[in-house]
Amino acid sequence: MPLVTIKGIEGVFTSEQKAEAIRKVTDAMVSLEGENLREVTWVIFEEVKSGDWGIGGKPLTAETIKKIQSGS
């Protein structure tokens, strides 16, 4: 039974985007494991509070990620 954990910053992804990520990661795992393991493939989308995630010694916020997404 595979377990995949996706971590993202709270407030960046919509419920629809999280559901799509879960579907696509499940599909990717099933393509490796076989269709019979779909029902026991777990995907968890964990959200980290904005500002509690850091890269390069600097806290990362949802606002920063949204600016990056928009190309600003």
C-alpha cells in the first residue's frame, strides 16, 4: 500500500487543484504498480501554515507563491 505525501503552503491551492493533484499522483502510482493497487494507494495533501515554510533561510508565504505563479 503506497502512501504519497504532498506538502504545500496553506492558501496557495484551491480545493479543486488539490483534488486534481491527488488524482494525478494516484494515476502516476497506478501506472507503476498496476490498476489493482488503485484502491489502496493513499495520497495526503498536507498544508503548512503560510510563513512556516522556508527556503534559503527565508520564510515563504502564500502571497509570495501567488506572485511567482502570476509571473510578477
